[in-house]
Amino acid sequence: MILRDPVTLVDSGPLTRDAWDVLGAGLRGFGLEISDVKRVLLTHGHQDHFGLAEKVADASGATLYGGRLDRRNFRQERNPRLLLDEMSRAGFGLLSRLAVVASVAGVDHFAKPLEAWDELSGGETLAGDGWSVVVRSTPGHTPGSLTFEIPEAGVLFTGDTVLKEITPNAVVDEDPEEPGRPFRSVTRYFETLDALDRTTGTSTLLTGHGAPVTDWAAHRRTLNRRYGLRVGQIERELAKGPATVRDLVAAIFPRVKTLNVFLAYSEIFGFLMYLEDGGRVEKLVASTRDRYRLVPAALL
């Protein structure tokens, strides 16, 4: 929350009574009401971040801002056929695929679809009274993820692009710039992390969940270690022979259930596409299943 004129909310929280009450109570703690909010900046199009945005705008007349490439997320437009087809080729059975599609759609009740908002692509600067918001495109967690820097305060709102205690899941969804193809989420996310190295400086990163990150360079080293472990797990499994995404999910996440099946599938599939982009893994395409194998150089 930025309490200077215009009063600006960064992400709204999910569409629940508790979240609405907490938002109102938090504002009242500063002598404000929801009607005083003039702008809502949305870091990305996941329900727990934009769910209340439309309700806040209805109550206050606030202008909503969100990423252009998260348009389908904000409108809650889905392509279940693409997900069903990709998971089929990944080796998942029909019941698992239908359960995942249902669980993904089930979280939509935590958000009201946006009817209208000002689209941002990154590179914009939004003016305030003695302060400003520098908008940057940070694709990875979603295609249209954004960060919002307040240079005058030395803070950067990261949404789920950076989280202190966990590694964000770079979610594989439909690529908004190449409809019908999966978004190469992990590849884009690592490009975003490299861009943060160049732009973050000494800013305090205010994350979408949990504690802030006060030392970006140290946190980046931690991320590199964590992601290196995931790559190592995948490569060790593939060293045993070619495998489907489902094979790798079963080996690396043996107890995964319900909605987490989608997150596990997304994690493994995203990393496989990243390794494929780097020439370390190749996809073996068959009529009904895709398998992945290490390229010969990666076996040396």
C-alpha cells in the first residue's frame, strides 16, 4: 500500500469475506477507507492477487492497472483443451487430467473477472505527488507479471516473481503471444532474474507472500542453489533413460495430489523446456506420448 496521493493498493487479495474485511481494517488503521483507494496495481493475474480488484474499483472508482500479457488470466479465459492435450502427451491418464482441469478452474471463485483495466507492458512510469512508480515486465511466474518500483522510497513490489522463503512456480500456461503453444515459463523466468540483477540495486523487495528481501544478491545465490538442485534431480532421473513428464513427477513428487498435481506438472514441464532450450535435453515425439532424454554431451 502506498499511502501518499494518489492512495495506491498493490494487489488486492482474493475474493473472500476475510480478505475484504482485512483490507478494510488495514486501511482504517491509517485513517482511510476503501473508497479512498485511487489506483490498484496488479503484479499478475492469479486469483489471490487480483481477486478483489473489481470489487475495490466498484467501491472506490479506483483505476486498475495490470499486465497486457496476463489479459486472459484477468478475464479468466481458459484453454482446457490445450491443458488436456499437453497432459495426455505428458503421460497422465484421463482421470488425472480431468481432475487437474477441474481443480484449476475451481480456484476461479476466488476472483471476479476484470471488465476493464489499464494495460501495462513494462517501461511505463506512473506519476504520484512527489513519488513515482517504475513498471517493469518480469515474465515467468505468469507471462504478464510486473514489478513496481518506488525509487523515492527504495522499494520494489515483486508480487510472486520473488518470494523469500520459497521458489516461485513458473506456471506453464498458454503462451499469449503464441496461442496454442505452452508458455516457456522457466526460460523466461531465468531471463527475468538476470534482469533483476541489473535493475534491483539496493532496493528492498516487498514480496507477494511473506518477508521482504533486503539483500537481492544473496537471495539470488540462494535461488541459484535451489534451482540447481531441481535441475540435478531431473538430469539424474533422465540419466536412467528417457522419461515422460509424468514419470519425472512421480519420481520427484511421489506424494503429490489434487491441485498440486498441476503445479508439479508445470514445474517439471517448465524445467524440461528450459533444458531443451539450453541444448541439454531433447524431446522425443511419438504419436501419443512425448518423452525427454539427455543429449549425449550432457551424459559426459
